[in-house]
Amino acid sequence: MRGVKIFFSTRNVSHSDDKRLILGALISETNLLSYYANVSALYEGKTWDKFRSCLFKFCLPEDWRTELRQTIQHLEMSNSESFMEFSGRARTLQSLVNFEKDSISDFDLAEFVMFGLPNTLKSKVKDFQLLAAQNFSYTEFESRTNGFYATLPRPRPSTGRGPTTLASNTLNQLDPEAYLWRLFSYLDSVGKCHFCKKHCGNLAGACPGPQERRIFIPPSFVVPPKPANYVAPRAWKNAQGPSISSAGKATGRPAGVAAASVEAPALDEAGISAVAMIEGHMEAEALNYGDDPLSFIEHNREDSEPSDTEDTPVTAETLSLAD
């Protein structure tokens, strides 16, 4: 409506009916244009103020000034806007509230603007007593406050730290157990000790230290599922991998990482017995003992033993000794 008022002033339109008819060509909102078409003829010959009040009742809520005043009183300057943008937003609301009726003065507006400033900038306004100036001028208040704003330290831009910030936010969302498993699984995958975070070669819980509390985990690391029977493995002695274990002492493998060994595991008693039976059976087949090698061996043994009923002839030879 302020723009309409300026239009009438520049075109020197003063008659109420002329204003009413011209207004119809300036309305672009569909519902308001439909309402205008219905009531415009009813205000022919009446004053412009009455017709304008009729339009206000249709367009605006009954307490629109009260809502605007409340909005001004609770203004706050956001981190993404400058002081001049914040002040311009306040001046726009003031012009709406004060439409043809001064409701909020420039001094009142300056107070509301000061209340919505950040603490550092608000302290500057209070220290220099900008609101206590005689013959207060909002333009002067705005200019000096903007000068204080320009000298405030700015936070450093976080350019190039998108992935790090994302990773930090992800870690903050992890519960303590998931966070520890992520740490331990990564250390296991590279063979490092849980305590000193190095390739110390010690068993889990036996590292003398010193303890290292920081470790870099690449963002590309994928956390494997935690086994139900997880046991922390021995740390590697170097970055090349675990050393060859002694007999009967298998080297623990990192969590979630498959391990291969060139040595066969140590056999227990049942395994040794099974290997002996296999070797015996293979030897029996090589000697053609048949399907029942024990019976064949027993038969050969009986044939090779001397008979108890027959006398074994003994040939005696006389040895002559030379004189």
C-alpha cells in the first residue's frame, strides 16, 4: 500500500474514485483481486480511506500491528548476516508498523536492535553510550554500531575441512562401545598395540608403555563386525606382519582380517594316531598284504618259526688247528 501511495503522488491522483479504479490494475494477488471485483462498485462515491480500510480488513489479521511489534521486540542478529542487514530488517518492520500511524519511534527501534545484538557488539554500544546521545539519530546510531561491527574479529573459515568435520560428527554420534571397537579393530588390522599404538610385539595387556592416547584412523576404514568371542591379538613386531609362531602357540590374527600360515597346526593325540594308521595302511598295500594285513603278517610269522616236533639236524664240523 505504501507503493500505491507513492504511485498516486507521482501521478497526481487525488480523487477517491480514480484511486479506487487505478488500484484494480495494480493488484496481482488472485484472492485480493477477486475480492476487489466484488466490493469495488459498492464504494463508488465514498472516501478512499473507507475503501482502503475495507481492503485491510480482508488482507490483514485484526491485530497485525501487535504481531509486528512483537516481532521487532524479539529480533536477533544471526551469525550469517551483517549488522547492516540486521538493521535493515528492523527498519522494514518499523515502516510496516508505522504505516500512517507512528507506533515505534527511532529510539525504541534502536533499543530493540541493541537487545538483539551479539554480546560483544552489545557491549560496545553500551560502553560508548550510543543510546544516551542528545538529539538521538538512528542514522548516527546505525553508522557507529556498524563501525564497531567491522572491527570485530571474524572466525577463521573452515575451508578444506569438510571430511574431517564430517568424520568428527560421525564419531560424536557413536556410543562408547562402538567407538572403542572402531579403534581396536583398526589397530588390529595394522597390527598395532592397543596401549602404546605401536608395533611393540607384546601380548594384549602386557605392554609396558608409555601409553599413546592419539591415533589417526583413515576415513576410508570400514569397521568389521565384532566377533562374539573376540580376543585382542598380540601386536606385530614390525609393519611387515606377525612373526612366525613357535609350535603350539598360534599367532592371533587381527580382528576382521583373514590370516594365512605356511605351517600346519600342532596335532593332538587323536590326530597322531590317525596319521599312524594311514601310514601303516599305505605300507601294507605296498607289500601286497591284502585287505587284512594283520592276518597276513601272522601267517608269515608262523611259517618262519621252527617246529617243536622235528629235530633240527646239526652238522658238526671238526676244525683242525694248525700246529
